[in-house]
Amino acid sequence: MSLSAEAFQSAPASPTRVRRHIAFRIIVAAIALLLIVGFGVWLSILTPWVSFADTTDHGWTRTPELHRTADTVSAAAMGAVGAAGIVLAVLPRRRSALTAWFVAMLAALGITSVVSSVIQGHDLVGAAIFAVGWLALLVVPTVLLAPDRRSLPAGGVASEDRPRGLLLAALWALVVAGALIAVGAIVWRLAGGITENPREDDVIGFVLLGLAFALGGAQCLRARESWRTLAIILAAVTAYTVVAGVSLALG
């Protein structure tokens, strides 16, 4: 390695970059807190084993016991995004694959909120304003403040470390499973499938979980920087989904 290259690598980060990284840590930590605590994921993730009263005004009487599966997958999807936010708050640098996935899922949460409002018959204008605010206040700052922001449109920085063997097969299976979950849920709902009421938005949770698996698996297959960190999060969510599914089936 040349002396100039060594000097470049050891050079301290500029004050502007340091401030940007600190701001990035703060916003992703706040987003994680919003999802896990504000949206009650820390409680709803226990749905397969604990019954909770539904205190949300859906505009119709919702029977929580009939929607435990949908509430579980929603908690899994939002919990995964929250977990990614925690990791990025602690270790923000050289995590471009995780950052790109985090941003994509955060945008999906905002966009699907509009679809949820349409399904439930809520005010569309209010839902659109909420979605725009979500994107403007959460997604855009995360992108602009990200340490590897220039690489995000490409899904992150390319890595020489690539998945192989059983891990490669597992990631392909995850991508396919995620696509099937998302598309299957949409087709089921469009075909008139409901659990209790036509105004229920249970389909959104399945779409988000499927999207999390499909996008995350694809990121890992593309071998973007920090794909192993993302793979660990996806593995944990997969394990939770399997255990929760078995518990719901037996319960």
C-alpha cells in the first residue's frame, strides 16, 4: 500500500461528516423507538402467546382472537425494521446493505399506510398527508444522513464476500418465500378473502413481511456490504415466524 493511501485511510473524518453520522444515529434510533415502543411492537410480538385487548378505533368491532396471525406477522415485520434501526444506531458505518433495506422497508411502511386507510374506509386525504410526512420526516433524512448515502440507490456497496453453499440456497428460498407471501396475500384479498370484515387490513402485514424477506434476501444475494448482518436479522425473524406460527396452529 502506498504512503498516500495509508495517509488517506488514517485521516480523521471531517467535522461535517462526524456531525452527519451523529445525526444519522439519532434519527435511526428514534425510528427504532417509534416502531418498537410507539407502535407497541414490544407487546404485539407476544401475540401468539398472550391475548391483548384491541384499543384501536378501526371503525368497526374487531375481534382480536381472529386476527392473531395477522397481528403476529405485522409485529414481525415492524420488529425487523426496528431491530435494523438499533443496529444502525450502534454500528452505522459500513452497513450499506442494511441501510438500504432499512430505508426501503421504512418507505414501504409509509406507503402501505395509505392502502390500509383506503381498505378501512378512513379519510384518504389525512392518510396521504400522514404518508407524505412519514417519507419527508423519516425516510428522506435517513437517506441524506446515511454514511454510505451515495451507494444506496444501488442497494449498497458491493462486497467481495458472497453467500455460498447452504447459505446461498437458504437465501434463495427466503426470497421465493417472501415473494409468495406478499403476492399470495394480495391475490387472496383481491379474490374476496377476509377473516372477519371487508374493512380489515390484515393483508398489509403479510405484504410487509413478504417484502422484508424478499428484499432482504435479494440484498444478501447481491452481496452488498454488511449483508451478513442483514442475514442474521432475517434469520431471527424467520425463526420467530416459524415458532409463532406453530404456536398459533397448536393454540
